[in-house]
Amino acid sequence: MYNFFDEIIAHFQGYTESLITNFPKLVMGIIVFSILYIIANRTRQILQKSLVKRMDDPLLAQFLGQVAKIVIVLIGIMFFLRIIGLGDIAAGLITGASVSAIVIGFAFKDIGENFLAGIMLAFNRPFRIGDTVELDGLKGKVISLAMRTTQIKSFDGKDIYIPNASVIKNPVINYTIDGFIRQDFVIGLDYGSDVDKAIEIIRSELEKIEGILRGEKAPSIFISNLGTSTLDITIQYWLDTLNPKYSGTAIKTSAVNNSLIALEKAGFNLPGEIIELKNYNNSFIKTVAENKN
């Protein structure tokens, strides 16, 4: 019994002596790692600011800054292991990196796939921060591109994180990559209306609204459909999405409202849907008034 406790005490003393001997190395390793970690954070910040100024691409700058930070942190871990006397482990980690990569690749296939997809997205750049996009059936504004996910904010305020692999595999619809977006609406006129006059009235109203582009992207107004009860006029116009002064929803509201008011003042009839009732076998059809009586 005494031998058992003596062995435990001997082992404990051995660990204590080893800890005391290696304590300076441990402290030095922690200091070196902490310094490199601070340098990694600072490098990421400086690199992002520098790349944004040179490339005017916050998305790619953010991604490359994160990669630089990870590389420096990994170097810090290697230095830490060598300082505390675990250089063989550090060398083993480097030597066995290929084997580990294969094992980790199978174990974390989705993570690796999303990481590689993030690199492709960062350099391919199908969208920028602030662009309005539709990814994997979800629509919103791009907020950030991380190692594994792309973050967008939907128009009802939801933060959506989409795996980068899904973005790569599915179509990406970018509504604002060139800075322009087209809006449209339809107005139904009564058959027999003066279409040319109606188009002129609508065009005149659109010219009064600030934010609707002119020149090469001037509004387009044309007959789009011959409905059962209306002659449909489609109105299309372009907006500059890079100008924060104007709101797309406010402009569309003004365009529709002003056009309807102007047409009504000019005497145009804007009918609703007409339903045709056919009387088969000369059967009697009761009206609402007859049913009340």
C-alpha cells in the first residue's frame, strides 16, 4: 500500500519538477503566440483597408484578410510547440499534413467544400457587398463572404447564411451588379381609348419623378397584352441603385399613383375585369336585387 502511494508521489514530484523546469519555456511560448495572434489581427485589418483602396472590392479584401490571419495564427502555433520543446510534434504536423488533409477531407467534406467554394467566390466575384442578389431561391442584399457561408439580409430583415457550395452550384441572379435595375407596372385601359395620348400622359408624369433615368435608359411604354376587358399598357423605367438618395419602392409608388391620377383627370376609363354570363337553355338568372326582394 505504501509503495503505491510512494509511486504516486514520485510521479507527481516528477511532473512538478518538469513543469518548473519548462515553465519559462511555456511562458515564452504563450508570449510569442500572443504576439503573433495580435499581429494576425492587425495584419488582417491593415490588409483589408489596403486592398479595399487598391481594388475597390470589400468582399475580396475581407476574404484575403481572413486567410492572412489564419496563416499567421498557424505559424504562431508551430512556434509555440517548438519553444516548449514539442518541435517533433510540430514537424510531425507538417510532415503528416497531407495524410491529415485526406482524413479531415473525408470527415469534414462539407466544410472543405464550402471553404474552397468561398475561395472561388472571392476571386470570381459574382457579387459585391451591398448588391441585391438571389441565391438558391433566396433574395436579399449581400452583407459578407466568410470562409464557409455567404451572408445576405432579406428585405424583411432576416439574416440568411447560405453555404458557399450552394452558391457555386446554383444560379446566381445579381440585380444590381452594373448599378442599374428596371422596374415596371401595368395599367389597363378601356378598349377604344386613345393609346398614343395615354402613353404621352404617362411619359410626362414619369419625367417629373426624380430618380427615374433619362437618355439611353429612358422609360419604355408599350401595349403588352390584349386582355378580355382591358388594353394593357406596360410601363418600364430604370433606376440607379448606387444612388442612396432615391428609394425604389417610393419611386414606384409615385409612378403608379401619378400615372393613374393623370389618366383619370384626362378622362380615360380604367375598367376592372369584365365577367361575361351566358344563359343556357333560356333559364332564368336572378340578379342581386331580385334575390333581396
